[in-house]
Amino acid sequence: MTLAPPPSSRVQLTEDGKLRHFLSVEHLPRSLLEDILDTAASFVDVGGRAIKKVPLLRGKTVVNLFFESSTRTRSTFELAAKRLSADVLNLDIAKSATSKGETLLDTLRNLEAMAADMFVVRHQDSGAPFFIANEVTPRVAVINAGDGRHAHPTQAMLDMYTIRHYKGGFAGLRVAIVGDILHSRVARSQIHALNILGAEEVRLIGPRTLLPTDVEQLGVTVFTDMAQGLKDVDVVIMLRLQKERMDSALLPSEGEFFRLYGLNNEKLRHARPDAIVMHPGPINRGVEIASEVADGPRSVILNQVTFGIAVRMAVMSMTISGQESNPDHGGDHGR
Amino acid sequence: MRWNQAQIDSLLDGMAEALALDSGEPPPSLVGIQSGGAWVAEALNQRLPTPLPLGRLDVSFYRDDFDTRGLKRSVKPSDLPFDVDGANLVLVDDVLMTGRTIRAAMNELFDFGRPASIRLAVLFDIGHRQLPIRADICGETLALPPHQRVELAGPAPLTAEIRDIRPEE
């Protein structure tokens, strides 16, 4: 979280304030985030139709450019693009040892030569999608599918969609984000989105070693005790404990972590009786969440996946629309 | 030129009468196009002796001008609370002009199923067609110059007026 790229939110918007790239939630206006959620709502019903497809992006080419592996995010982006009738190319590019800037630029130029209309980018380095958005030829949209520890804006928006779906809105809501905040780009994007959308309180719960030092500046309340932190919250968002980091000195053991911060029914009792439990997946059962909660009645984890497709459809069509639409053309849609 | 509530009401009465004459099997279902068409469909349904199943369609994802105009803000979900397969549908819109909205609506309907028939009811037909589409039931036909449009205000009361649009874009 210390590696924030320059605040280049301007690159995301057209002159008349429409979404052109979707790289980070930070600094975006509330109305735009609400537009994304509203547009996603109309795409949710497409998934329930006889023909789960709309012709909006027919003839467009979407390239999933994954420098870091992912199953769920990539496949939901792929499904979202296909439900919009776009053609999809999936590229899993292994981490290269050569100079990253040069490699990235070369890759980009090659893909542009294939006349792609959109890059969906996941990269292990914070800021890589911003770099690509700045370098890419005009009329190509870039969506950040997760960069380093920086941001994962479509995940945050699908979480916001889920919260709004179950809670009706954000006013008065207390939301707790629990676990490995330090390594989580998801948490960072969620914090920005919740604050922009007007949640009452965003709480971070975790051990000091997994909390960034200056995190209060993001507009959150920090707790190191689960019982205190979960008291009366409406939404509990559990984060994946990034097991690959367990070797470092940040944590004593998985068992110890689960005892202190793992969500089970007993700890969940501190939250409001109608609180929902979310998780961006993949879940580590018995590490950050007990099966009794993950599979329990308060869990909306699988609904998040379903909503994720609709939210990604919304972001894809809005960014392509931001490339294509000419501000000189007014609002009069021909009859 | 303006149409007040009473004038719109009388257009709707005529349309509802024509609709009631229709005795298809199965009885038709109404599909209003967001937002003006949905208002008209609702108003027609209130005038029928037996209300018909009523759905709403937002054709934003099916428009052919996405490349030049982009996505409309605030797209509403389509809602068809009946089985489209084998249904006799009456598509309802407020204003018929180029016919492109109707084409988009028919494309969308076929993604829900295979209707037995689709007919078209509009409050105003203002000409300037660009596709081979015509209304089966029409409240009023107007001959408007290219720079003028009818705009419906609603949902209650429904009124309409002719407005100038900017010179040809």
C-alpha cells in the first residue's frame, strides 16, 4: 500500500466526465460510481434470460492481459465480455525478468497491432495499468483487474453492488474489513469506494503487522480486537490471508491467526443480527473463515461472483462507450 | 403545439378501443419501451376491460448507435413478467420515427424467446422512417419537419409538446 502510483485519475475520465478507463476508484465522483451500480443492475437480469447475451459490444475485441495468474477474475471478465458479444483473447504472460517497462510496452504494441478495443490488465506491479492507459493508442479502453497492492476496482464495485443489493444503500452502514489489509489491493479499493458512496463507518480489523502504518489517513477506524471491531457492524468483509506470505515474520501461525481473527459463528455474534458476510475469494477455510460461516445463511460470497459478472459488463460497456461517444453528439437518441 | 391531459386521454381511448377489438389466442401481452412507451402501455392497460400482462423493455443494450452515441445514462432493467415463447405481443412506444428503436426492441424480445406475433402501438407517428416498420395502432399521425420532435411528459398526467431540436447534427 505504500507504492501508490501518481494520482492520475484524470486519465480515467473524458472531458465531459464519462468513464474512459477504469483504473482506480480513488477520486472518482460518487455519481459515477452510482452509474456503474445502476448499469450493472440492468445487466444482472441478462444472466437469467434464455439467451444470456446482448449485442452491445458485437465486433469489439477484448484482450485479457494477465501478467499475474488468476482464475476467478479472468473467467468472470471473459464471461462478461462474451455476454456483451465481444470477442475475447486471453493472454497469460509469465513474469518476465527483463526490464519491465520495455517488455510491457513491446507487448502492448504487438497487441495494438491486432486491433484490440480493450485491455483488461492484471499486473504484479502497482501502477502498471496506469502506465498502459497512458501509453495506449486513443480509442482503446483499459480496465484494471488488479495491480500489485494498489487497486482492484472492479472487485470493489462488485462488493459495493452486493452491499447495496442486501442493505439498500450506504447511509448509516458500518462495514468491517478483516484480516490481511497490508497486502490487499481489494481492501484499498473497498475503503475508497465505501467512503465515496457515503458509508457511515469503515473499520479495519487485523493484527498490527498486517495493517499499513498510516492507514487512518484513508478515513477508517482501526481495531486489533475482533469482538470490539465487529460490534454492531452491518457488513463483514473477510480478506484472504495471503498464505504465500506466512513464512515472513508477520504472523505466528495460521492456527493463531484463525483463533484471533478467523470468522466463526461465535465471533459473528458481535455483528448485527442481519449482518452479511462477504469474501472476495478464493477462501481459505479454517484460516480466515470457518466453513460454518462461509456456507452459512449470512454468507453472500457466491452471490458476489454472480454480481461480479454484471458489474464487469457495466464497466466494460461504459469504458468502450467513453471511447466511442463524441461529446458533440447530444442526448437525442433517434427514435 | 401542445397536447394537454384531456387530449392525450382521448388519443389513448382510441388506441385502447382498437386494442380491445383484438381477440388473439392467447390474449396479447403489452410491452412498453422505457420510459415513454412504458407510460403509454400502463395508461392503455388501465382503459382495457380486462387488464393484460404488462412488461417493460429498455433497449439500450440493443441500439445500433452505441458506436456513435455511447451508452445512455441510467439504463433500467427490462422486466417481462410472462413467457415470451408463443406469446402475442403488443409493443408500445410513445413516438415512432426512424423505426430503429422498434428494431432494437424486437431483437431484444427474441432473446427472451420466440413470440407468436408482435404488433406495434404508438401514441404518435412522426414519419421519417428509415426501416420497413409501421404501427398497427396509432394515436395520431403528424407530419413534422426534420428539426422537430414530439416529447411526452409523464407518467401522470401525460402531456406532450412539439420541440425544436438543434439543427441537423
